[in-house]
Amino acid sequence: MSQGKPDPQGYLLAAQRLGVAPSQALVIEDAPAGIHAGRAAGATVLAVATSHAAQELSDADFVVQNLEQVQVHRQDGHLVLRGKALDVSG
């Protein structure tokens, strides 16, 4: 891999090696550059506000304070995320 984040190359390569479409992937990030990389790859992005303020992570699809607030369930062959998203509207 020649480029770092926010270049999506790392996430695209990971999806390829896992044999999944990036649009079917979930990226978990804690920094704006990683969020931009995940979104540019076409993945859904869950941001965790551990190293940056929630407002700095607002480009993610979802923002949570920590992963303890996220539950993952399998439903009809798909993974479903449930949790308490933070308000990042400002």
C-alpha cells in the first residue's frame, strides 16, 4: 500500500482480500482522515469519539461515544447495528 489515509486504498484492498464489496463493509474509525478514507472507499463508517470530539467526526454515517454503546445483531442474513448515536449537528 503506497498511500495512507485519507486515501481509500487500504480499505479497498481489505475489502478485496475479504472478498466483499466495499459497500457491504463497515469501517470503524476514530479520526477524520480515516472517516474520509472509509467513505471514499464506499463503506459505511461508524466513528468512535475517543480521540476526537464528536463534532469533528460528523462526516461518518454514525458517531458513538464508545463501542459499548453499539450492539450487533444478525437478522435475515445481515448484520444490524443498534446503539445510541451522538448528536453531531453542532
